[in-house]
Amino acid sequence: MENNADQNVQTENIFKLIVEQSPSPVGLYVGKGMTITLANDAILKVWDKDRTVIGKTFRQALPELEGQPFFDILDKVYTTGIAYEAKAERVDLLSGGQLKTFYFNFIYQPLKNEKGEVFGILNTANDVTELVLTRKKLAENEERVRFALGSAQLGTWDMDPVNELVTWDERCNQLHGYASSEVLAYNDVLKSIHPEDRATIERKVNKALDCKGDGNYDCEFRTVSAIDKQVRWLRGKGKAYFDAEGKCTRFAGTVLDISAEIRDKEEQQRLITLIDNTSDFISLSDNDGNVTYVNAVGRKMVGLEDGDKLPHNSEFIMPGELDKLKNNINVALTKQGKWNGEVLYRNFKTGEAIPVHGTSMFIYDTNGNARGLATIARDLRGEIASKQALIDSEHLLQNITSASPTALWMSDDHGNITYANKTWTDWTGQSNEEVLGRGWLKCILDEDRDRAAEKFLEDLKAQCSYEVDFRIKHKDGSVRCCIATGNPQYNINGVFRGYIGACTDVTEKTITDIELQLKNSELNDQIKQFEFVTDFMPVQLWTAKPNGELDYVNQQTLDFFGLPMEEIIGDKWANNLHPDDRDGCIAAWMEALTSLSLYQYEFRLLDKNGDYKWHLVRALPFSLDGEIVRWFGTNTDIDEQKQMQRQKDDFLGIASHELKTPVTSIKAYAQVLGAMLSKEGEEKKAAMVMKMDAQLNRLTNLIGDLLDVTKINSGRILFNKTWFDFNQVIQENVQDMQHTTHKHTLVMDFKDAGEIYSDTERIGQVITNLITNAIKYSPQSNLIIISTERDDKMVTVSVEDFGIGIPDDKKELVFEQFYRVSGSKQHTFPGLGLGLYISNEIITREGGRMWVNSTEGKGSTFCFSLPVDINETK
């Protein structure tokens, strides 16, 4: 027991030693009364007490804590055994005899015996007064900064360049259109930037973050709110900070809404633009008369260039006007603050005096102090010139009206004549005074006077246009027919002021009209006779105006369509064309109207039964005195001929097809028979069989031509287009044809033709046909020349013979079906007359054309050209 007591005493002494040596304030309060049994120097210093407080209760030692929560806290800790910890707790203590405020972090730790009962409280503390006060000052400073930023409507931001994160305040959220976010990725911030400004922002940020620069960032840009799509103009400013290694450690700054400033600038710019483009001179000057601004119109008016120094106010006025400036303008400005009137400006380049109507006025600030002078001046040169022009035009009008062949007049609102030109005097012999008022009525014949006067008064009362015819007695004694017209006149307020009118001598026109009526009557009789005759004609007859609009069709046409005339004339006739024929028909009609040539075309027309019938239209223009006045045309029903042509084509197609098989068989048998006879030595018989084989070849060619014709007419002819060397193909065909004749020499005169895109076989067929014809129709000649050439767009082939030639009136017929040489020579040149027709159709369908140049008795040159389709893919 004694050893334990000694040990406890030893432990207590060690504890006291540790507490006393602790640099932090420590106190031990024992018992329910909180008797201070231990207090180190640190806590005594805090309390500003000495060691006399040891042995006293906590209340006795620190009476200044009365009314503060600490006594109650200690009682609660002692009663509950639960420790109490405080952070930056305020404590008011006596220090130097005065009550002062301190802040502590402290703990009231309950001490318990072996039974778990609280016997005391250990108080440890840490004075954080300076830290708390510093934080308060910082908080107050931050609050002042936030208040200042809020007052300035500035938003603040701070960017982490390494992680590309932006920390900003609520104002930045508002300006960038985000709901609420303190930290955003840099890329998300860029999304709020207007697309047109985004590249500028990135460029200026990258420049600020470049350690080689000054780190400053300054940019004006637009944001687009993601919430309401509102566009704002902002000005961002910032500064980048770098460490010793050139690494950016911080990038921070502010952003300000400058939308109103931008709008003001735009409004100011619009105002300046408006002022610059107004038609008047506008200038601004200070109180001393120094001009600070002149608009573009004003500069041009007085001859100032953009770079010229602006003169003083007084220098704009002509020297002779300076007295007016001193005695009138400046006096009015001083007394009334405003002046307006006329003055002479000068042109600084030419020295010209410029009359203007000017207004000058003082400009005042919000306090009513004059800040300068504004001047607006209107150039009067145009008005002066206009006035002079008006005077000149009035003189000219008087001269014109005096020289007019028509009598011109004016009246007031009561119908009294106030003016009549010299023409009326020349007609009637009345003086100007005699005409005025109602005097003009005296010259009208008695039979017409009352009617003319009553009509005038009637129209005057109604204030409507006036027109009447009457006869007057000419001063030479003759009677003249006149028509008087008048238009009512009103002032700017719509009040009736009278009439302005004219009186025209229509004597010759009246005589002409009477004669014309007689002629029209005769013409109408002739027209009725014409219509009577045309209605019995079996063809559709029509007429058209020079512009191509139908204006008449006969009864046969009406019966065919089963429509009234108004649904056919004009351009409505085209509605009855077959859709496949419409474009070509109209194009041919337009071409005829332009060239004034024969119009001829075949098309199908829809009859009243709903059937399409083939017709041939032919029309020619009728001219009178060298001018086209009418087109006359007919539509002839050729449907039956077309049907017969179709039947003929069908027959030829079937017949030629049916002939082809037996002819092929006969040819095979003939060749076998010829071979057998030759083998048996029957050469004469074999020769006869070979002649039969040659005739079979002719028959095969004729059948082939018939088949080609039927294919062409039915639209079933096919083309197998490929790229080929043009000259090579022509040469091969010429060489093949040379083997068929010993009398004629085929001369090739080729120029470089290159490659074309066409059907090799069909082109060979055309060449063969042309050479065959050249051989056939030049029996007395022995030379045929085949030539080729090429330009940028076409290749051309010519086959020239020196034979019988073709008469001029037959040149176009040679390309028609079944055309052959007529007359006594028909038996000399056999054939069906299909070769040139087939050749022409092949070339036409390949996009080319064929023609012939010929002189009768001297020979012919047949030519064809084909397009070089450079756009076709090889």
C-alpha cells in the first residue's frame, strides 16, 4: 500500500512537470466546483493571472466569464462525462485590466477514476486569435472585392493550364449562359463562345500561355447562352504567370458584359453612316469655333479631302459674308442659341460661292452648359437651278403650245375658259380676250352649240372627263369638224380646280372614217364570201397573225376537232397535238416564223372521237408592201397514206425476211453445184452457176437494203458504238471495194482524223454504198477520189466521181426512198433507189449529216460528216 501511494505521488509529480513544461495552455479543474489544481504558465498568461488562482474555483478565478457559456459547458462535461471540443471559440477575457476578445481551439476532457466516475476536467487550449482575425480581415476583403466586382458587373475566372480546368464565379456562369457551375473543362467553356469568335479566343489564349510573350490576355468576343440562346458581347482580360522554368502556373482574369457598349458603338456607327450619307452639310465645332467633324457630303460640297485639316467655322463662309456672320449669325446664337437663314459657303478647291440655307445651334450637356456648335446646311444650287429650269420650261411650254396644231385650253372650276393657245385664234379669228369665259361657244355652228355647251356643263357638274364633237366655222369660211376633250384638275388637298383640255381638228379623219366604213363593208362582204368558200374545202384551212397566233380556222377544222373556234385559235391548237410530236412541231413553226420560210411538218392531231390522225401542215407568209401581214396554212389528212406506208413497210419487212431464207439456201446449193461442176471439168456450166451466184449476191444486197429500210422506218435500227481509228476503217473499206473493180482506181487522200465513237459496220456500209454509186454512175471515167479531214468538232468524208452528175433540181431527191434516175437512162443504172436513203438515215442517226455537190455531166461529190464526241468515255 505504501509502495502504491509512493508510486501515485511519483506519477502525479511527473504529470505536473509535463503540464507545466507544455508550451500550450493546460489547466486541471477538480471536483464539481471546478477547483483549479493545476495551471501552467501558458494558460496563466492567457488568463492574465498569477499562481494565486490555483486552489480557487474556476468561477472565482475568472469572474469575467460570467454570462459566457463556459461555466455551463464545464458543468455539462463533468455531469455527462462527454468531452467538449471547440474550434476558434470566442472568449472575452481581462487583459491589462480591460476586457478583450480572444479566439481559442480548446478541449474540456473529463478525467475518470477506476470506477469510471468523473473527478476532474483537463483543459487544453490553443490561442488562434491572430489566425481568426486574419481570416476575418481576408473575408472582409473578399467581400469588398466581391461587392466591387458585383458593382462593376465583372466575373472572375482562374484557369489551371495543366489540367485545362476553369474555376469561375456565378457572374461568369450568367455571362456564358450556364445554369450553375464553379469548375468547367476549358473545352466546355469554348462551346459557349460564338462560332465566329471561337478561333480568335483560342489564338489569344494560346498566345497568353506562351512563355515567350508577356502573358497578357485581352479579347472581345460573343457568347451564346445554352439556356435561352441569348448572344452577349464580352471583354475578357487576364494574366498568365510562369515559374522559373517557363511553365505556366496560373492564368486568371475577369470578364465584363460589353453588349450595351457594342450596341452603343453600332448605334453610333449607324448614326455616323446616316449623317455621312445625308444630302445636307453637317459639321460640329467646339465653343471656340474649331471644327471637329464634317460629314462626307459636306466635305465633298466644300472641296475637302479626307486627310485635309478642318478649317475654322468662319473660314467656311465667303469673305464677303463675314459681316453677316458677325452681326447676324453670332448675335442670334448668343441671344437665342440658334440661327437659321441663307449664307454663302465657299469651295476650298475652286473658290466657288455655294448658296446654302443653314441652321446653327448650340449643343448643351446634361448640366445645361454649352459644349459646342452644330451646323446643318442645305445646298441651294439645285433649287435655284430648278427654279430657273421651271421658268425656262414655262417659256418653252408657251412656245410649244403656241406652235401646237391642236387647240389647247384651260378653265376654272366654274367652266370659264382662262387660257387658249394661238391655234384656236388661227382657226377662228377670235382674239385671246374674245375666247375667254364662254366666248369660245360663238364659233360653234348653231346646230351643235347647245349640245356642246350642255355636255360641258354636265361634265363640269360631275367633275369628270369631258369629250364632245362639234363643228366650227373657220375664219376662211369653211366648216371644220372638231373633238374637244378635257381632264379635271385637283390641288394637293383634292379640291377641284377646273379643266385642262385640247380641241383637235378631225375633219380629214372624219372623211377618212366614212370612206373606211364603206371599204370595211365591202371587205366584210369579201370575208363572208371567203368563209363560205373555205368551209366547203376538204382540208383544214387556217390563218395566223405575224407573231404566229392562229386567228381563223375553217368549218372543216371545227368539224374535225368538234370544238368551238375560241378553243382552237391563239396558241390553244397545240393542245390537240400528239405529245410525241408537240416539241418538234412547235420548234419547226418557230423556225419558219423567224426565217419567213415555208412551214412544213407531219404530226398527229386528236379528233373529236379521241383518235390521233396524221396530218401534213404547210403554210406560207403573205406580205403586203414588203411587210408580213398574215400566214395562210392547211392541214391535210395523210392518215390513210401513213397507214398504207406502214402496211408497205410491214410487207417489205415480211417479204424481205421470207426471201432471205430461200435465197440463202439457193446460194448454198449454187456454190455446191459450181464446185461439183468444176471438179467434173464442166467449166462452162460452172461459170454459168458462178454468174447465178453473183446475181444471188445482188439479190441478197437488195433484200438487205429492204430490211434496213423497214428497220429505219420502224425505228428498230441498232447501232453498236465503239472507239476506232477513223482513217483505218475507211482505208479497209476502200481496199475491199478496189478488189471489186478493175476499171476504176480508188485514190485515198486522207488527213489526220483521229479516233471517233461510232458504229464501225454502219460507217463501212455507208462508205461501200457511196463508192458503189460512184463506180456505177461514172462508167466513162476511171478515177474516184476518197478524202477525209477533221476540224475541232467533226470528221468529214468525201467520195468524188467524174461521172454523169445530178441536175440541180434533183439533188435533194437522191436521198429519198426508191428514187432512181428517170428517163431514158433508167435501164442503164439498176437498183431499188434505197442505198443513199439508208446511208443518209444512218449518218443522221449517228448525229451527222450528208450532202452532195454535183455538176451535171461533170460528176458528183457525196460527203458526210460525223461529230467527234470528245466527252464520251473511252
